[in-house]
Amino acid sequence: AAAFSYIARYAPEQAEYVSALLYRHFGEDALLWAIVVRRESGFNLTARHSSTGCYGLFQLHPCHRAALERAGGDWHSTEDQAAYAKRMYDAQGLKPWSVRRAALNEYNKIKGAE
């Protein structure tokens, strides 16, 4: 419920889909990932960073495209991007995402206010 409420504040039209996606892939970390995604892509499913080429909701770097596709994923599938982001998170934590410090600070502030 926390991730849905958070997303609904910023992107009400995406709240149901994105929160379900995040709960499905990240479980209890869905709120943290809602914050990461807002900071990375603004909940835009097809966001593309003009200088780095990072793409999608999770702003995956193009260097990850081959690995995602080798694993049978589709670069343009938000579901496949979420699964790949979860594998990266399990292996490296939030290290691959440049917004990690700001996202963690915001997450801790929200959790502290509960």
C-alpha cells in the first residue's frame, strides 16, 4: 500500500500498474523502488536519457541490454526490465543507480515518519 500511495502522489495514472510491478518483483522493498524509479524516470515507462542512453522505468544502461536479451528478456518490456533490475539489486544492492543516496535518504525519512 505504501508504494501505491507514493506513486499516486506523483503519477496517479501509473500507480496501479507500477506499484503492482514493484510489489511483484521487489516485495517488501517496493516503496524504496518506487522512490528510485521516480528519481530515475519520473515513472515514465519509456524514458530515455539523452546522453547516456539509459532506458525505461529503471533507467537501465545500454551496456545491460545484451545481458538482458541473452537471458531471454526484451529490452522494451517493463516486466523484463524489472526482473533484470531485481537481479542487479540482489547482486549489487542499489550501487548501479546514481540516485541511490537520495533515494535511501527519502525512504528513511518516510519510514521514520510512520
